Amino acid sequence: MSMLKLKRYQETALDELDAYLRETRLHGARKAFENRTGYGYNPEPFGETPGVCLRIPTGGGKTLLAAHAIGRMAREWPVSAPQPLALWLVPSDTIRAQTLAALGAAGHPFREALAQGCGDNVRVCDLDEVATLSPQDFDERAVVVVATIQSFRVEDTDQRNVYAFSEAFEPHFRGLPASLLAPLSALPDALVTEQDAASGKAGREMLGRFVGQPRWSLANWLALRRPYVIVDEAHNAKTERSFEALKRLDPSMILELTATPVPKRTNVLFHVSAQQLQAEDMIKMPIALIEHTRGWQAAVFDAVQNQRLLESQAQQEEAATGAYIRPIVLLQAQNSTEPVNVDVLRNHLVSELHIPEEQVKVATGAQRELEGLDLSSRDCPVRYIITVQALREGWDCPFAYVLCSVQSIRSATAIEQLLGRVLRMPYATRRQRPALNKAYAHVTESETGLAANALADRLIDGMGFDPLDLASMIAPQLPLELAGGGRDDGPLFATADAVTLPSLSVDLPAGKALPQALAQAVAAGEASVSGEGERQRVQFRGNVGDAAAAELIAAQRGKQREAIAQQIERHNALVAGASAPANRGERFAPLPRLCYRAAEQGELLLLEREAVTEAIALNLLAEPVSLPGLSMVEQGTLWEVYIDGQKLRVGRGDAAQLPLDTASPTITEDDLARWLCAELQHPSRNVARDVTPSHLRAFVLATLKHLIHEQRLPLEQLARHQYPLAQRLALRIAELRDKATKAVFKQLVLDGGWKLETGPDHLFHFDPACYPVPANQRYRGKFRFRNHFYPVPADLEDGGEEWRCALAIDEHPKIKRWVRNLDSDPVAGFWLPTSTGRFYPDFVCELVDGRHLVAEYKGEQLRSMPKEIEKGEVGRVWAEHTQGRGVFAMLYKQERGMNLTQQLDAALAQVST
């Protein structure tokens, strides 16, 4: 195996972690979190120790992220130890063994990710191996200890070896100064007590001379090193005993990874949406859902037909691309005492549907017919796998495409694990045949329209997806084509005219007249009412309006109100997905993109900022050397460091080194310059990519001499604060590059130095199946935009200025459909080049007359900023080169007496049709 390239959302998650830790050094854990996310921070129970969560849904690659995160944490949140120590906690012994093996195996992507941030000699071990390592091992290499949370989580510490006094740890404790051991006295159960010595247990007699001193224990040794703690499946560690166990370890920081964080007890720093996973080809979307009300036999029959049609598509895919896929159906049988158990289901497949026996395997606790099989091999015949509850750890099913449950999805046990396997994309690669980019679910239900809401509950509650994910995750219910194979590029499902919207049923007390909004919905045919004993049932097929929703919720009591509100939210998300133009088979007309020819007859190339920077010979010494933003202030015998006027916070590990201020330094200017150059050239920073090593070294040395000889900052202090110094140098290089780029961009792009064009070879397409909105940037308001291309727009706030602009666009008669443009994805968002990078205009519209309107909304306070002025200039250059097919507009709340609608009218009148 080799190094896995990180997906964009994974890079973004790690970058967000970096930014949070840098800001934490300035403002503390709480303020940094609130600044980064806009949400409140829960400091309990760890106080100022940073504790944040990366929320990654099933299939998002949590383990790879964690492996990369350790090096990031060590760099951005350093402790006093020479090398980082990480404690990696997992929920079960099976996962512990798998994680330990992967992190320790040379060449494994997880091992490579660890090595990239921590060095090639990083040591991975379990708890039993820690005592075999010498103190020098911890000082010379990074160490990652993999354990279960249960190893530390217990009320009686005597029952866990990690807390026991052990002479094996004598080399780690003997001779340590009292000042380093002192912090242990503040931790629970860290000291030897008189009760320990007097317990009468064998081997405890020697403890009498250690009363009041720290135990020589594994837990205490970890606490002394202040480990970085990774908590996998962190929702399992939100108990008081788990908190107590973590506090005993005195971590320097805690990073949680989970799909389903515990509300109000988890500080979610970054949340990955299903759309982001899909955009990176990690999961198949949408899930094409087919309900079967005629019995389980119909569900199984159609699942078999589904597999055959998919295999036909897979064979055509292989002929075109060489990629081998054999679609597999996962069938969930009933329990052994119920009518449709494993034996009945296998017999039906083999005897009634004539499936060859070798194609059917059973995977249960008692029957393990998958052992020894390589399901991805071309020689493997398996196409149907029958299970009952969970598909246990230890095997994977890379070709799972179809889920068929003969149980009702509302009551099926552990169906989330089946869904997780069906959602995963084979080879993490998007296929040419659209049918192979979807997942399929055949479910047995007694009534039509109930399965979508039940599936939504499983995706949210069990797999970590968000209610707003549902609008894109579950396809409109369409009948399956059971005959023929369709066109080579045809869908497996019928046209959108056959859409069946999900239904929602809510019980109300009988004998009372319906409230006004519900009565109006019934009269309009949007809802129906049926009576059942003391209750009457209201059923909606389609969106539930605000007034009707309020009446449905008000009719409930206690916790049922919250439950009904949740059901309505999820139901409306499903309806929005079924109603969106992108899901109805509509296509957004492609947009022309700005291109250039560096020479008169040269190749037409897409214009990016990098093309401009390639024309620049960056000279870091062209201006007088300075490093604005970094200062140090002498306070008695100590120095305080300030970044951009903010005092840099130091942790307890830094404070323990303060006596070093009076020691004579052995480091030289050349030593520090060499380290800084290596840090600036590290792939994670990527700031010196266009600077030769010799020129970078000259710049760094000149800056150090300026700080030491002109700013009078001691060399030893600069060395001790090398990370913030590297951060400031990186910013200075970026500032000098931006200044040079701006001048050349104006000359070549805005002033006509290059020949600019748009052409048919460089068009931008909005993919109907790809709108990767970050989870924290989706519109959560109640207004339904009729003409937005995708189900849920990005980054709008009810009543805000950009929301009002979106409203004016949605209602404009000349605008056919529009997209709230994404600024977080270079593939899914339309962009224009600027001197500082890529400019993603706020709104992209397809007009009724076939043209495009690209619009950027700006608040009044930003109107005169040079960066915003440049955006307007670039937009106008793009429009001028579209041969009348494109219009660009900068929109404001008011512009020369015109409101937003009037500004749109004026912009669309600029170019004749």
C-alpha cells in the first residue's frame, strides 16, 4: 500500500484543527472554539484543556484523519516533552487489534500518515508494551499507544493494571525532580495512600515507604507526559466514568472522532456532510428506495432483478474502463424463530428464483460462510449475502450495492451496518454509468410512503448524518424497470413523472374539529384524515407547512411534541429532495470559463492565479527586512510573546521550562535558520513552494539578524518559541507573494497583457448529483426556494441581506433556476481568478433566455475595499468575453436608489438577447 491522498473535506477538517489550535494559543480553548464555529463551548469536565470533535459520518475515513491529526497537534499545540505521545482510545478489543495492526504495518496508509507528521521511527504499541520502553525511547521518537477506553474506565482503580504500582516503571520515575512530579498530586488516585500500604495484599508491604508519593504506574507515567488523546467513536465515552478516566491522564488535548456526537456535551469543531462524502466518491448517493407492500417475496424478487440490471451495467463499465465490479445484494432475514428466517430465504433464492447455490452465502454468528473468501476477486461467485442482525467486524463487502430487508425497516435490528456497507463506493471512484453511483434499498412495509421516513431515522440516529443530508440522500421513490436493460446510459428507474412523495402520519385526539391550517390542508388535498378508535390520523404526502406543523405539534403532550417536531423536520427534508430540479432530471446549462493564451497562437488554457505567479520571480529581499506582528516583552527574568498584539498562551509544559531562561544557549543562528527553513518547506505549510532553498535561507537568516540585532530579542527566546516564529515567517512570505502577484495580475489580466477568451473546451457544469455543502453551512431556515437547483441552498440566514438577495433572485421572472454558489469546493463551485486566488460569486443563475447571470452581493461596508473592487473588475472582464452569453452584477442593498429587484432588472437589460 502507499500514502492515501487526503480528500478535500479531510484536508479542510485538519486545516480547521490547525487553525483552532493556533487560535487557542492566543485566546484559550473556549474563545478559540467560539470564534471558529460561532457555537458555545462546553468546558466540562476538562476546563482549559482543548477538547474538540471532528464529526465524520459513516464511511468518511475517521482513522486516516486521526493518524494525520497527531502530527498536526504536536506541531500546533506542542508540549514540553521532546517527542509527542498519543493515547489512541477505541471502543472494543476487536477494533483495538485492527487499529494496532494497521498503524504498525510498514507501508499501510495509516502508518504512512503517522510517519508523515511524527517521523518514520514512530513507535506504535499497546498498553502491555509501554513498560518495556525506556525513558530514552519516549525522548527519541513519537509513541502512539492504542488501547480500549475500558482499560481506564473503572470505579475501583485497583481492578485495572494501568493504575497499579509497578516496579517496571521505576526507570521512568526514579530520579525525577519533585517539581516535575508535583502536578500528579492534583490528579485522582495518583498517590500511594496508607490504605494501599495497609491493604494486606501480597506484594503491598514495600508501599509503606512510598505513602504520599506518586505511584509508579502506567497511568501516572502517561499523565507526566501529558499525552494527546484520540477518542474513536467518542459518543461511547460520554459517561462520568469515562470523564474521570480521562482526567486521570491529564491530557494536553483531546480530539474526538465520531459520527454521532452526544448533543450539548460535545464541542463539534468540524462536521462533514453526506454531500461532501459523495463529492469525494466515498459513498454512493442517492439511495434509491423501493417499498414493497405486497409481501417479502416481491421485495426479494425485485432485489434480484436489481442485481442483474446492475451487473449488466457493471459489465459495460468494465468494457469501457477496465474496472471490475460484481454488484452484491445484502439480504436481512428474520430471526430463526420467525417465518422468513435464513433457511427460508436461502431456499427461496435457490429453489424459487433459481439462483445458483454458489452465489448465495450466509454470514451470521453460527454460519460464517464468508471466511476465507475474497469478495473482490474476479473468481468469487458470490452475489447474495444473507444475514440477520449485524455484519460483524472482520470482513468487508466492497461490491455491496443493494440492501433487501424482509423485516420492516422501522423495526429491523442493526440495519445501520448493512446500510454502511451498501453506501460505500467501490474503489472510492465515481463510475461512468450513473446507475453504479447509487445505492439501492428494497424494503418491506405495510403501507406506501412509510419507508422513507424510517430510513431517514436510521441514517440520522444510527449513522451520523444530518437531517439536511436527507434531501440529497434518499431518491424519490420510483418503480423499478424489471424488463430489458434500458439504454446503455439509461437509468435503472423510471422518469421523474412517477415520483411518489414520502408520507407522514400523525395521530390527533378524536372527536375534535381539526385546527384551521390542518383543515385547509385537507380541503386542498394536501392531507387526509382517517379515524382509529380514540385517535384520528392525519396523513401528509408532501411538504408540511409552518402553520400545519405548529398545530400538529401543539396537539401533542410532553416529549411527544419534540418527537413530532423532529419527524416533521425530517419529512420536509425528504420532500425538498424529491421536489428539487436537480432530482427531477433537470440540467443546469454549462457556463463559459475565463481562459487565456500566453502567446498569440498558444494553447487556450484555463486562467488561474497560479498562471500569474509562474510569471513572477519572487524576491523576498526586495523590501527592507522586517517581521511585523511578532514581538516579545521582557518581564523580569521572563519573556512574553505576542502575535498580532495577542499574548501567546503557554501551557503547564511550557511553564516547567521557564528556568531555562537563565541558561547559556548552545543553539546558533544557523541552527535556528536551518530548522525554520525545514518547517517552512514542510508539505503541511507549503509556503515556500516557489522559493529556492538558498534564497529562503538568506531571507530567514536576514530576518533572524534583524530580530536579534535590531529588535534586541535574545536568540534563546526565539529558539524556544520557534513554532510561532515559523508561523509569522510563513505569513510574511505570503504577504510578499500577494503583493507581487497583485501587480502582475493587473498588468496581464485586467489591463490586457494576455489574450483572454472563453471557449467550448472549458465549460463549467453544475453536477445534479454533487453539491457538497459543509454541514455547518447549509440553510436551516423555513423558507422554501422554488427555483434553487439543489434541495438545500448553502450559507443563508433567514432575514439576512444575502437571504433577501436570494429571495429576489428566486422570485425574478427572468431567472429559470439558480445556485447558491459554493466557495468551499473548486469542483462543485463556479469561480473566477483574482490576484489572491479564486473568487466564488455568491449566486449563479440560468436565465429563461438561455444566458447566465453571475452575481456577487456585498454589504455597504465592503463596497470600497480593494479586494472587492478587484472582484467586480474580474467579473466584468469575464462577461465581456462570453460573446453576450454572460452577465455579471455586483448587488447591494441599495444602489443609486434601486432595490435588489430593480438592480437585477438593470443588470439583465445590459446585454441584448
